Amino acid sequence: MWPDFFTGFPFLFPTLGRINNNTLPTVGVTVGTENVTLELPNHAFRNRDYVGSFYVNLRQPIPAGTATTLPVLIGTNGDTRPLMAYNNEPITVANLAGTGIYEIHYNKYTNELFLVNGGYRPTATPAATAEAASSKNK
């Protein structure tokens, strides 16, 4: 009944919500002396919007013992781009929480990749809030 009901629509009902072209799995993690590259499938950015977000499913853990100060790059087809944070600071291994889903903002005009969400850990310890400081004084 359902497939017959939706025959005039420009999409097929049974595939609604099942196809997620917006999440790209990593196919490998390459640790070098100067950076760590998260490899995406071939042609990952082909037919992608010029400006917008997508998700990266970091499936492979970054090997233990990797220097936490190494910058993280996103690579596909031999082309790599640095992954950036606020104020154009590079994301380092220390900033990633581990395997899982990360939201990335991509700008094809400027070839910039920004980590938006997903386990980002700042390297600096955040300043104590006034509430925490006042609870210590009591």
C-alpha cells in the first residue's frame, strides 16, 4: 500500500531516513612525524555542497603513544587539509576525544575544514567559574 501511495513523489518512501550521505567513515589513520591524517574514502568531497557541514565517523583510534601536539589533517585522494578550531587554531590529537562522530564545517571556496562539534577537548584548562570559586571559599 505505501509504495503505491507515494508513486507521484520525487523520492521513494522506503528509503526515507535510511540513506545518510552526510556521514563519511574514516578508512584509516596515518601517523607521521609532523601530523596525523584521518583518511576519508576516495572522492569524499565530490558532489558536496560548496559550504556546509558533514559528519566524520572516526572508526579507527589514533594509536596510543602518538604525540598529542601533532596537528590533525583530513585527507582524501592524496589531498589533505588541516582541521581547524576557533581563531584558526589547528586541531591537535589532544583535542579529539577518541573514536566517534565529529561534525565538520567545510568551505569549498576557501578549502577550510572546521571542527564544529563532537568530543572536542581544549588543551588549556578552563578558568574556574565564579560559582566554583565561591563554593571553595565557604
